[in-house]
Amino acid sequence: MTDNNTTLLEKLDGLVARFEEVSTLITDPAVIADQKRYVKLTKEYKKLGDLMKARKEYMQVLNGIEEAKEIIANETDAEMRDMAREELDACQARQPELEEQIKLLLIPADPQDSRNAILEIRGGTGGDEAAIFAGDLFRMYTKYCETKGWRMEISSANEGSAGGFKEIVCSITGDGVYGTMKYESGVHRVQRVPATETQGRVHTSAASVAVLPEAEEFDVVINEGEIKWDTFRSGGAGGQNVNKVESGVRLRYNWKNTNTGVVEEILIECTETRDQPKNKERALSRLRTFIYDKEHQKYIDDIASKRKTMVSTGDRSAKIRTYNYPQGRITDHRINYTIYNLAAFMDGDIQDCIDHLIVAENAERLKESEL
């Protein structure tokens, strides 16, 4: 057995006791009562379970290789030796695949990855055209979320005068949303002839996308008694009812930033539904996420300074992707990924690009962990 096999097996063997401990803990009534700890442990249990399954198969493959070699060396029956050769080939082909899988499983996952996400898109430089492009990006993500079976809910939107959005904020719920969508954070640049341009000249505009992990209720302590609520009539589309009912809510909250010690007033408006309690609930959820994101910016900065990865540094001012309409081209600048299927991409077919980004980040993290 090579050193590489031994170290991998040692790492896996070291986790067996922890897996057994977690299996016991998640059935303990005291742990189940502590919701925060229970959620954390069930996630760990799932991850360790995947590793235990991989460990079992890896040991079977290594034993299969040893046994097949022994039969080939010592067996006189030709048929038996042929069968052993087939077994040896199959096991040797599977071994590197399994090792790769185990190494990736051993990289500590970002604890945020399994969370839901808040998606914010803002038109940047380029006026009307930037707002139209922000609308195109929103449509692209809407289509992508549909293919993933995720639910998207708009919590606030400010429409552009020529279409699209100056700003749109929505929540995305589903399985592992943040872990996939975090790669979209950054500045997206578009090069095309705007509908508003009479001369047919190509313009460059931009929109910024921020993807934040949604805060769970027990992540952030908010003193609800200190929240000041106002209600107002929502304007905009929605027929006659909109202006008669005070369904829009505005929340003001003074929050002390634990990183800087500065007290900030947070103002959040929510006008999305005609149901005031629902709007209140959404505004509260956005307040939690806003505070959580601020508190976590320090944690994100620490990771970014440790890991100089271009893939997901958390730097929201970095230009990450160009959408070139005249050439039908998409280029992701972080990994030099270029494809020429812009129409399909804008229709939500973005998984291939995200897969490449995940592979690039995993390769960097593997290098870091020196497995």
C-alpha cells in the first residue's frame, strides 16, 4: 500500500469515532432541544456519513487489488487468473476516482453553503441600459432557479424608467442555494447596442450582483421591542387595492456593529405583498440577513486574505464576467472561461460555468489542504 493510500485511510479512520459520537448525539433529547446545536450536528452527520460510505468502498477497492494480485501471482487455473485480471483492472480504474472524491469530501465545507440566499441586483454605470441589463440578469437567475426547483420571492424592486430594474432584492430558498449562487457575486459587464441607441454603437454597461447567505433565526439576536415600524400605502402595479390599504411596511432599527462599535440606523422597506403581516415578516428576515452579513464580513475578509482565490473572494467590486452580444460570447474572467452560447446562457443555462468555478475553487482548496 502506498503512502498516499495510508494517509488517506488514516484520515478516514480518525473520523470513525467522531461519526459514532455524532450518531449518538443526534438522538439525545437534550441535543434535539437545542435547535442550533442539533441543526449543526445533523449537517455534520450527513457529511461524515458520506465519508464513511466512501471509506468502506475505498477499503474494498484496496483489498480487491491485493487479492487480485495474489491470485495472478499464485493461481495456476487460467480462468481464475483472467477473472482476477478483470477485477484488478476495475479496481485500479476506480481507485483514483475514489481518492479524488474522498479528498474533496475531506476539505472542510463552508458552513454557509447549505443556506438559502438573498440575491441583490443593481444597475451600475450606464443609466437606462444598466437597468435593462439588471432586468436581464434577474430573468436569467429566475430561469436558473426554476431548473433547480428553487423558490424565488421578490422582497423589493425599483424599476428602471426604460424597463428592467435600478435595484431588485429577492430571497431564494432551496437545497444548497448559497453554495451554488455565491459564485455570482461581483460586477457583471455587458457590451451591446442598447435599444435606446440610434447610431447602432456598442455600449458597455454594468450591473452588480450580491449574493448573501440568509440568516437563520438563531444566528442574529434582534431586540424586536426596539424596532420602529411605520406603515404606508404601496404605489405601483396592483390595481385599485394598492393605494387604499396601508400594506407597505418600513422598519427602523439601531444596531451596534460588533466589529467597529459604531451604532448604525438600519432602514428597510417592504411593499411586495398586499398582506401587511407578510411584509413585516419579510422585512424582519431582511434585517436579520443584513446584520448577519455585516457581522460576517469580517469572517469573509479573513477567508479572502488567507485564500487568494479569484473564484469566490467575497469581493463584490471585482469584475467577474462579460456578456458580449455582438459576438454572442460570455467570458468569466476568474477562470478564463469563454463560451459562445449567450442566448442559452441568458435563458438560465449557467450551470456549466458554475461547475467550472466550483472545480477551480476545489482545486485551490485541495492545494491549500495538501491532501
